Amino acid sequence: MTTPPAHEPLLDRRQFLDSGIGLGAIALHHLLSRQDPQPASIAGKPPLRPAIDPGRPYAPRPPHFAPRAKNVVVIFCSGAVSHLDTFDYKPELIRRHGQPLPGNEKLITFQGEQGALTQSPWPFRPRGQSGKMISELLPHLATLADELCFVHSMQGKTNTHGPGENFLSTGQTLDGFPSLGAWVTYALGSADQSLPAYVAIPDPRGKPQNSVNNWAPGFLPATFQGTEFSANQPIRNLARPVDVAADTDADTRAFLQRLNQRHAQRFPGDTELAARIASHELAARMQLTVPAVADLGSEPAHILELYGADGGGSPMLDLRTAYARNCILARRLVEQGVRFVQLFNGAYQTGGEGVSNWDGHKDLQAQYSLHGPVLDKPTAGLLIDLQQRGLLEDTLVVWCTEFGRMPTFQKGALGRDHNQNGFTCWLAGAGVRRGCSYGATDEFGYQAVENVVTVHDLHATILHLLGLDHERLTHYHNGLERRLTDVAGRVVRGILA
């Protein structure tokens, strides 16, 4: 073996770059030296990351442009509500009841082979001046047809509940991504520094299938996670102990604040420390504000009756009362300036599928006869109450579910299987057209065919109403400028007022 001359390199430039080690080393050096580079252009628009003071992460921040909405309430029905038995009227299902779905006679879906086309057990009839056809399953919401904007052409990416919840809540089917509410509070902060900017209110029966992931911050700073509590299970241990005097408690808080300030001065530039201190200070302020907001004892009898929160007496009425109390809590939070409220109807952690949620596989009529009354009057009451108080002018209300259901009944069952190809959501309030029906599924309600709206489109529209450009709201993570709408999404201008 001969030794190469000293003046010749062991590898020339081409050989070095051709080797995997050379390219890998260059890439690694690039990532390590640019952990948080200047934002790169996305779709021709430079990103606008919010400027966040680590010591004041909840401070209000300006939107990209003038907003139509200041607050958002998302009502999420876990289990995939059947659009065909609620808001999407299909007379062809009545005419062809008992026949196969044309062209899909041997269709296999989530739980197996499909049976015949099946009309809804609940009749539809026209409502309001718009004449919108809504089923008798939801008579109270039906009276508000002229206030709602229905999107009948929603499409998802999955027909599985967990990934479907993820997709509606985060814009991704996988775990670990920031929720819509986390993105909103990351962008805009909080209007009230003594309450959380983002509150998640689980169903009285338990949490949704993907639990906290529905209101998690993902790769955003942890401070933007939704704060979880409800009217029936408020945050506990917030009150001052009875054996501690008020002045002693106040002096202790002041002393702790001085210690925190001194500690922060010892570590200037430590953003994580500043954020932790800010979180603890918010928790301290919440001890004074949350009990008052969550205490519904001051609500008059006519408001309790409006929501259906005026008493139980049967399992259904008890569930309705508990959900109605959560709806009242949602209104009280909006009144106090909470930016984003996520209100859940239906759960997976107790009772099993179809019993405590909208997953109507086995006996849809029996299951929905329970769930419909629980959802109907309280949700209608929330909309009426927001409107009567003038809050609906600045509040966007979004009703959604993870996907739709089949126009057929499952073979050997009395329910409908999962269907991500077409489903319905509706919006109301700030910046949204009233009495509007946008998009359509085919004549059987199987697939969205007119003005198709993706979940990314829905998210882009919600951000737009809050004064945010979904293509410019980003966060740098793992070498990418991440955004809620990924690399897709458009504002659905046909539903805007």
C-alpha cells in the first residue's frame, strides 16, 4: 500500500460530498447552528411569529388585521354525530329506503359490510324564514335555524375516532401537535390576566377519546395548554385555608413575588424560568377569580330554565342538567374575556362507545334518543343567552364532530358506520352569515360533492375571523416553520358575513 503524497487530500471535495457522512455532517451543523433562524417565506408570505415576552406570556398581542371575533366557543360532539339524522336532509334516503347504495353494494367500511340505505328515524321539517330542513331530534336548535351557518360539505382524513378528534382539534391525525385553542392563545394572548386564556370543559361523563391531546400545546410553549375544569368538577383547593388570615396570605404572596423577581434577576434571559414564574402567578390569581366564575349560584331561575339546568330526576335529565351547567360556565367565561372555550358533549372514558357519546353503531335510534335531548336545549340556550347579552357580536361559536356517518345501516345492526367523506358542522355569531347553508353532500349524504371544505379550511376560516392569517402564523420546530393548517387550507369566504 502506498501512502499518498502529503499535498494530496485523502478525499477531494466531490468525494466528501458524495459520502453520506459528509452531507450528514453539513446538515447536522446547519441544524445545530440555526436552532431558531429567521422565518422563511411560506407560500410567498413571510411568517409573523408573535413577539412573546417570556415573563408575560399571557399579555394581549395584536392580530394580523382587524378581527371580526374576539372570542371563540367550540362545541365538540365526541363520537361522530350523524349528519343524516340531524341537519343534512336527504329525501332520496326516504325514497330508496331499504335499497343498496348504488355503486357500493359490497362496500366495506370501518366495522365491516354495509346493509341497505336507511332513512332517519326522525322526520325533518322546514324551520324559520330560511326554510332550513332540520330533524325533530333537535327541536330547540331547530328554532335557531336562521341564526346558524351550516357547512354540509366537510371532509376528513380518517374514519377512526382518536385520529379524527386529533384532526378536528389540531389539524393533524397524529398526537403531539398544538390544538386550535393553543395556536389562538399563542397568537393573541389573553384579554384577562386573572383567568386562563384557554379553557377546556369536558363532558360530565368523562373526557373525549384522546383526552388532553384535544387541548394540548404540542410543540408550542406549555403555557398555552388549555386549562381543564367544568361547572361540575371545578378546580379544587383554590380557597384560602380558614386558619390563614387574609393579611397573612397577602403578605406571603408579596414575599413570594419578591423571591421570584430576585431569582429571575440572577438568571437573565432564562425564558423557561420566566414562563414558569408567570404560570405560577396566573395560578395564584386564579385562586381569586375561578371560584367566582365557576359558582353558578347567582344565576337566576329563568336562565337555568333557558339552558335546561333547572333540575334532574331521571338519568337523561341529570345528564342534561350537568351539560347545561357547563354551557352556562362557557358563557360566564366569555363574559370575563376568556379568549377560547372548548366545550365537549360526549365522552369515551366512561360508559363505553355509543352509551356516553354519539357513536351510533348498534342501535342509533335508542342511543340518539338519549344524546339529542342532552345536547339540544343547553346548546340552544347558550346561543340565545350570548345573543341576548350582546356577546354573540364578538363571539364565534363553532359546532363540530370528528366525522359523519353512513347513509346505510351496518349489516346485522341498527346503526350507521363511520364516514369521513362527508359531514356537517355549523357556525354562528361574529363575522358569519346567518341562515346560510354552504356546500352539499351527494343525494344520499355519502360524500361531499359541492364546495368541499376540509378541516384545514375550517381552521383557516376561524383564524381569519380572529384577525389571523393562517399562512403567516407559525412556530419554528424541528427545522420547519409549523402552522395549524400544515401546507393547506383556505378561508371559506362563502360563509362570511
